[in-house]
Amino acid sequence: MEVKAVLHMTKGDGDFSYSQVSANFMRKLSSTTEHLLECAIKPLFSDSSLVPVKVFNAADVGCGVGAAPFCFLSTVVESVKKRCGELNREMPEIQIYLNDLAGNDFNLLFKQASGFGGEGEDGGCCFVVGAPGSFHGRLFPRNSLHLLHSCYSVHWLSQVPPQLFNEEGKPVLNKQNIYISRSSSPAVAQAYLAQFQQDFRRFVECRAVETVANGCMVLKIRGKTTTDPLDEPFPTLVLAEAISQLVSEGIVERGKVESFNIPFYYPAKDEAEAIIHEEGSFSIEQTKIVVSDTVEGIQEPWAKAINFASQVRSFTESLVSHHFGYQISDQIYERLKHVVFAKMTKGSTENATIVMALRRKMYLVD
């Protein structure tokens, strides 16, 4: 499976769409971190700047659809406007690139972003541009971006760790699991970590080339609060259990499960920080972990289970349906609701988000 050809969040604005089921969580996450974007933008406009920025270029990498890119657009425009007002400067033109894989629902994305295009009432201009492509490689011209943002995207890997398969492509490790779990061998956790290290370093290297000196990068990474290498996140635990039940009932072939592994990795904060330090192009201005409940505000247990199961479906469905088939995937996600309801405990629906504010070092890119 070539990840970039298959992976996308569930499209549209229906009940199971990523745009709908992630909206509340992403709005809350954005509201708790928007001050970081504002603080990151501030040094790019200063009294000592001899040549004011005429065009401010920003990018949302792995943007998806829904609340996250909408909040990013709003925060960038308002932060630049506020800073220029403080300095009594003319607003620059703002160009914002929205990047994701080609399978992303760009039609809905541009519909949601339509209010940001063109000339504003205050005379400032904002241009929103689509930039399809994989962030595991170069996306933009060198030294072109002042601000780069990524929310819940860089934990996705470019491939399933190849160490899980032999030379013929047959599974040899983790055959009973779909991700790292308590029953996985340490070699599985190490394979996932090695793939994340390779991919995240490549991500940082590419963004370093594309970002101007003193430019900023704000990352919100789905992570974990523990350093336990075999920590099993609740979304994959319940999805694996739903699939396992259907295997026991003869609905899903066991061989199908043995060859299925989800291509993401939830890093610990230290693991992400280490790669930034080792790569060396960015300094870390701030890093923290934000823990928040993905189903906050929903009181009734069954409604909470349905909502959480829908969230898991919204970011795994493209992979599950491609591997198991659309008819089987519907049965998997129907069963998932009941598994979540049975296994949900206090804290199990919480997400840990690693928030990093980075500054491009002042030496020039070759």
C-alpha cells in the first residue's frame, strides 16, 4: 500500500466526515494554542525592519478540512492585522498555502475558506492557494515562507515500517495487531520509532529550506504523555478489538488482519524534540503537551461512544476500506461503537497534543 495514494480524512460534511466529527475538538485545540501563532508572527514585524514585509507567505501543511485550517486562516489574518496596527504600518498582502495529499477534500476546503480570498474592507489582500503533495518532500520554493503550521498531520508516516515484513512482503512481525500494542515485541515499537525519526527529520529538513531566516513553524503533533514504547492508544486498541471480533465470527479473514498496520506514530515529546535538535535548522522557543478530551461536553455514555467511534472512523476509514473492502469496513465501524462503549473509561478518550513553536535559525540556507 502506498500511503500517499490512499490516505485521506473522510470526505464531505456528513455525519462520519472528518470536517464534522473533529470540529469541536479542533476548535478547542486551536483556541488554546492561537496565542502561540500570534507570538510566533510578532518578531517578523518589528520597528527595526528596514524593509517591511510586502507579501506575507504562510502555509498550513497537512491541513485536512474543517475547523483546523479555518482557525489557522483566521488567526494569521487577525495576527498580522493586529501587529501592523501596533506598528502603524500598512498591511502586507497575505498569501496562504493549504497543503495536503491529493486525496484531501479540496472542494470542501475551498468552500470553507471562500470568505478569506480577495481584498478586505481594510484594504488588505489575502490569497488562498491549494498546494497538493506529500509533506515528506519539498512543497514550496526555498526561502519563501514566513510562517509554517501543521496540525495533527506529521504523526502520519510515509510508509508502514518495512521491518514488519520480509523480502517477499509477507508479515513477520505484529501479525496479531494493527499498531503498537501490549502484545507487540519491542522490535515493533523500535521499527515504528525509526520510521517516525526518518520521516520527521525529512519533514524538518524540507521546511528548513522553504522557510526564511527567522521564520517560524508551529506544530501540533498527536503524541503521548508516557515514554513507554509499548503504550497502546485507545483509538487503535478499540479498532483492533472490533476487527478481532469480526475475525472470530468469520466475517474478516485472519490473513487480512495480519497484513494490516496503521502508518502513524504517536511520539513522546522528548522524541520529537530530539529530532529538532539533531537536524539543527530550528531553535525551540516553546514546547508543551496539551491534554484534552475529544468528546468533551457529551454526557450520555452511548452518545459519547458513538461520537468517539465516528472520530476514529474519520481518520482511519480510507485505510481500512482500502484494505478490507467498503462492505466489511461498514461492519467494522458499526462494531466499533459497541467496543468503545464497553471499554471506555475516564481519560481513555483524551488526546495528548505536543505543541512546538520553532524559529528558523538566522544563517542562510545554501
